[in-house]
Amino acid sequence: MQPVSPTGYLSFNLKTITFKKNKTMDSIIFTDKKIMPVENDLLMALCNTYEIWQQLSSYVHLKYPAAIDLWNYSGDKYGWSFRIKDKKRAIIYLSPRDRFFKVAMVFGQKATDAIMESQVAETLKSELASSQVYPEGRVIRMDVMNESLLNDLKTLIDIKIAH
């Protein structure tokens, strides 16, 4: 076992990928500000979930062809993350991790109401309902480890784009 630093992180390098395990064991990767991830880095890091990442990205672009892809470095604590935007706002945030990725989406009140009336999983509705309300709206975050959330995520994307 590797020693834990005073900050509570384990870290090691694998080519261009830097992994950091925080105290909750959430694998933060791509922490080098100088190295923006490329497709091959994602493929290596996400493993089986890379295809799901690609499906979500393709789905957003299918539904909103003018979408803009943007990598963003948020500091050592969060590393590089990916967002797909319309002209003014992010449609979806994708944060790569070690063998999975996180999705975050922000919904205004109209979109929140539409989600509550939709067929998405009750657990997602519950998380959204209990989410803190920010000026931009309510945030929902999900760990994507397999395809089980794919249809719900597509529904959330449809609602986000519509509202």
C-alpha cells in the first residue's frame, strides 16, 4: 500500500494520467494543468465506461447540433472536467474518474418540474428535489459505472435542452 500524504491523498503517475485518491476514495484523475486529456487518455482511464461517455456526448450533439465541447481545469482538487454547452449554459458536465465518470446537470424550476413529471428513476427525482437551490437552479450528480442510467440521462438531456 502506498503511503498517504498529510493531505490525505494517494497519488501516482501513469503516462499522462495522474490519479489522486481523496479520503472518500473518489479517484480524481487528469490533475496536471499542463496536460489537457485527449481521447486516448479517456479510453485508458474510463475503460468500459468510455463507450457510455461517447454515447452521451453523441446524444447531446444529436439533440443540439450547435453544442460546444469544452475541457476545463478546475484545480488540483478536481482536475480536468468536460462540459458540453449551448451558447449560454452548460448542458452536461462530465468528470472522468478511474474506470468511471461523474455526470452533473443543473436544472431551473421549469426543467425540475418536467423531471418530476417524467419517467426517470425515483432516486434521481429524490436527489433533485433535495438538492440545494442555487441561482442557476438545482444540481443533480451521478456516478456512471455502467449503462443502467443511460436512458434516464438521455431523458434529462432532452429536458435540459427543452428548458
